[in-house]
Amino acid sequence: SAKEMIKPPPATEAGAEATRVSGNKTIQDIAKLVPHYISGSADLHGSCRNYIEDGGNFGTGFDKTYAGRNLYFGIREHAMGSIMNGFAYHGLFKVSGSTFAVFVDYFRPTIRVAALAELNRVSYILTHDSIGVGEDGPTHQPVETVSGLRVFPNLDVWRPSDAEETVAAFVSSVTHKEGPTALIFSRQNMDQNDAVDYMERREGSLKGAYVAKKETEDLDLIILATGSEVQHALKAAADLPGARVVSMPCMSAYERQSDEYKESVLPSACTKRIAMEAGVSGLWYKYASKVVGVDRFGFSAPGDIVMTELGMTPENLSEQIASMN
């Protein structure tokens, strides 16, 4: 079970690092825990960081054998998605494939088939998750992409905020039974929420959302965030004793929890809520009355500059909180 599988990997003890780097470390643990797990990439192993070390390469010729666990799909995202569905229909292997998140639209029909057919043996490793991509510009900066995946029935979409949440996301991807999983990882470094015990972060993440920082006085504000924006929420809440920070790495996993658990994380009595994500804001209004999002395309500049210019900072979040009634 997922609850058991999150225990063997030791605490990551990571410093500030991108979740694609966290994912590279975690996939090695997953490969050991799940012997029939294989992974491939649409010509982006080096960037997406999902190569299984000592797993060998699948195929014939060069250094490849049919015992290999790493697949080279080439720059053919649609073919990758179709081949992975074939693996899932065959039924022996669990398979993941990687590319940049913005390239999802090249193989979206195959994701729809996987979701429709509840192919739980398939997962997608999608890196370079936001405007934080930077200099590659708006063609490579996903803004609508993650929310566009979240609306698929049966597809779990995980956007973890640190290394421990990444462990939980990977574990969920190989234990989820109702359909495929998309793992959304960052290119840029992110802080670790070390104020919360590593196992508490893993267990909370498996439930889709959890309290990443508890209020120290009467609750009067909830800040929701995901991925690289959780670190901003934690900073903005540091001087607000009545503020709670909720990390929500997976909306659909949270929605499957009991009413009691959901109420414990997002008490209905607290209606003053704000959400933050470096992407389109629409879906967050289900949980918050105000959203700090990116409802436009990005631009070409270093990632930190794009983030700052488009409001993805703790300072802007604090300003937006101050403007709320």
C-alpha cells in the first residue's frame, strides 16, 4: 500500500532543490521497491531526470537489451503515450514517460484514453512546470497546462512542493488504482518545509492536502498553495499568527478523503481564504475566495525575474492578503 511504501525511502534531508532533482533520487527508490517498474523519455532524460540508474537501456543494438528498464521514445510524445498505454493494456509493467509539461498537448489524446480506460499502470513525469522555466520563453512556460490536466476524470495530477512531497507523489503513482498519474516537477530550486517532520509531509501529501503550517492563534486566514508557491505561502504566513498554510499537491486525492478529514484541513467556518499557484487561477476558486495566479502567458527572461514580474513572490502574496476584508 502507499502508506507502507512511503516508509522505506530514508528522509531526503534535501537542501533547496528542484523537484525534478528530488524525483531523480526518488525514482531510484521506486525502481527498487517495484521491480517491474520501467521508465522512458521523449528525448529528455537529461532534463527530466527520470533515468533509472543501473537499469540498462531497452531495445536492440548499441548498449541496449530487452532486459533494459529505460526506454528511448525519441522526440515522439504521442507515440510515447500510445506505447505506454500498450504496456498498461498488456498488464505486466508499470511504466512512466517524461517530457516537459508544456509538451503535454502533443500526446493529450493518449492521456485521455489512459484516463478513460483507468490505466493505473501509466504515469507521466512532466518537468519545467511553470513560468519558472525562464529564458525559453512563453512557448515553453506552462500556464494553462497543469489545470488542463486536472480536469481529466480519473487522472491524478501531483505538483509537489519539496522532496518529501515528491516521494509521496511517486509512491501514489505506482499504487493508485483508478487511473493514470501526472507528476509535475519544477526546473528551479525550492525550499524544503523542514519545520514539518518528513513522514508527516509524506503522509499528508498522500491525502492530497494537509496543514503545512498551523496557526498559533485563533484561525482567521487559510493560505492554499501548491508546488513552488508553498514556500511563498509559508513566508507570507510567518508573521500572521492566525494564518494556516495548506499545501495541496493533488486536488483529486484530497477530494477522495472523508468529509471529516477535509473539514480538518479546510474548516468551513474559515471563509477568508487565498490560494497561490504559478498558473491559471480558475480551479482554485473552488477552495478560495481570492487567487494569486498567472492568467496570461509569460515572457523570456530568467525564471526568477518572470516569477517576480508576474507576482509569484511572498511580498505580493502578503500585499494581496492585506487587501482582503
